[in-house]
Amino acid sequence: MVAHAGVEKPRVEGAVDFAGARWVAASDANWRRADRPDDFGIDMVIVHVTQGSFDSAVRAFQDPGHRAAAHYIVGQDGRITQMIRELDVAYHAGNRDYNERSVGIEHEGFVDRPQDLTDEMYEASARLTARICARYDIPVDREHILGHVEVPGTDHTDPGPHWDWDRYLKLVRRTRMAQAAPSGSPSPAGR
């Protein structure tokens, strides 16, 4: 097995783990400082839907009374905000073991509104998930990329019945292959 370094250390205030993400800090009450993947291996990505707007999710994750936050939020327009470093354990899954082993990604919208799940959101999230999977050598499959609804011991239903898992995993795989292609090599889409 290959050891993976994870994200850059030491910590730098405002640093993001995904290029292009905007940093907005979550409340300290909504996550726990850690040194992942050294103290807890990361082997999952958990997909969430906010059940609200992008801005309402940011506000909730900044609220110490909320007692939950994900590492990232992806907007319907494709913007990405990081609120917790991947080094740290976000309280997003409702299950301690899954929190320690995963990166949580929220998606702006409502589970019962398929129109909220935009092309821009799927594409941005796929780029983010592909980078996370590459960084921690996470397989791109449904055993390792799962919905909040699949976390044991929770009553959540997100990402909901309209989340297109086949489309999403194809986008993640295609992006990961393109990211892994040596510079100057044709991408798989170009063949």
C-alpha cells in the first residue's frame, strides 16, 4: 500500500485544500482538530444536500449551536467554499466513525427539487471529489462515495432520490483520469 501525504502541513490560516475554493471558517464547535490521515485514515467521501441555500448553509456551519458542518459546500453555480480543513474531523455524518474517516461535501438545494442539482454543481463537485479520491487513494465507487442517507445510525435522506449517482461517478472517474494523465498526454475524452 502506498502512503499518501494528504494535504499540506503545517496549517496556514485561510489555506484551502482544493485550489479555487474560497475559505470561510466554520465554528470551532462544529469540528474537531485532528491530523488526518495520520491519526485517522480517510477512505470515504460523503455527499450531502443542504436543504437550503448556499448562504444559509454557510451561516449554519458558522453557528456554534448548529453542532454540525461539512468540509465543503458546492453551490448550484459551481462555486466551492471550504469551511473545515481535510486534516480535521467535521461533524457532518452523524456517526463518529464515518466523521473520522470521511470528507463531507454539502450541495446547495433541496432533496425534493431535481432542478436544484445543476450541471455546474455536478461538475464542480466531481472535480473536488476526484481530487480528494486521488489525494487519499479512495476508490471511485459507491462503497467509498456515499450519500448521507447511507451512514449507519442517522435519519437523513440526502442527497435524495434525484441525485444521479451514475452521472456523478462517471464525472468523478473521467475527472480523476484526466487529473492522472501525464502532462502532454491526450485525455481519455480526447481519444
